Amino acid sequence: MPVNAVRLPASESPKETSSQSALSECVSRTVRRYLADIGDTECDEGLHALVIREVEGPLLREVLAWHDGNQSRAAAVLGINRATLRKKLAAHGLL
């Protein structure tokens, strides 16, 4: 299990996903719900690009807030270079 992953308690874990982290399970449920909602309708930009676009902004915002705006610490936790973090923050309008 990755270092920062959190497992769901057995009472909250469906049997087929008992080895998934809480974050992974949340993503799985959300993607299943999205796919059920759109049915056979195609996503113009592709599902992968859509998920990354929708998840990356909140991820950056929350990690940066957790570290009181310290970009160096946020970048280290995210496992990316500070310049890459700044580029991503600018792309998401977070600078």
C-alpha cells in the first residue's frame, strides 16, 4: 500500500474493493456514477483528460492550503518540482 494511502475500515469496504485505499474507492464510485450518467455519450476531450482536469485543480488547492501556501513543501509532498507546481497552479488559475 502506498505510504499516504488510507484503507477503508472493513465495515465500509465492499468485498470486491477491500484492497483499495479510501481515495481509490472514492474515485471508482465517482467514475462509475459519471459513466452511468452519460451512458453511451462520448466525452469530447476523453475521460482520462476530463478526470485529470477535474481532480488536479482541487488536489493542488488543498495540498497548498494544507501547507499554508508554501509551494516548496506542497511540491515536495506532491512529488513534483516547484517550477512544475507553479506551472500547474497557473494553468488552473490558482496563482
